[in-house]
Amino acid sequence: MRVEDSYRVEGIVIEVLSPRLFRVELANGHKLIGHVSLKRQAELSCVKVGSELVIEMTPFDLSSGSVKAVAKTI
């Protein structure tokens, strides 16, 4: 899949499922699972409930997305 086929959205962490999995709520109320790659796990270790994340999603699967950055931490 090309990078142009995916899009980035911001959401707020509502639940930490594991160090690499988060339940995220988007501005429109949609909830999804955000996952972090092993390479980026150390960079994103500060994520907790209430943190704002940037998530990359594909139009084919709206139930999960890859966490790309932390927009704001609490």
C-alpha cells in the first residue's frame, strides 16, 4: 500500500491495554486500537490516559491504526 492511501488523524488515549496497545477515541467519537511498533516503543513510553496521539489509518480498516507521534501528553 502506498503512503498516499493512508491518512493521519488525532485522537485521545482512553485506555492503555499494554505498553504497545492503546484504545483511542477520535474527535467524532469513533474508538479504535492504536499500536506502536517495537522500534518506536521506547520513544512512546510516556503515553498514558489523556495523551493525544497522531494515528495513521488505512481506509480499508477503520478499527486499528499505527501510532506515529505523540501530539500532547498530560
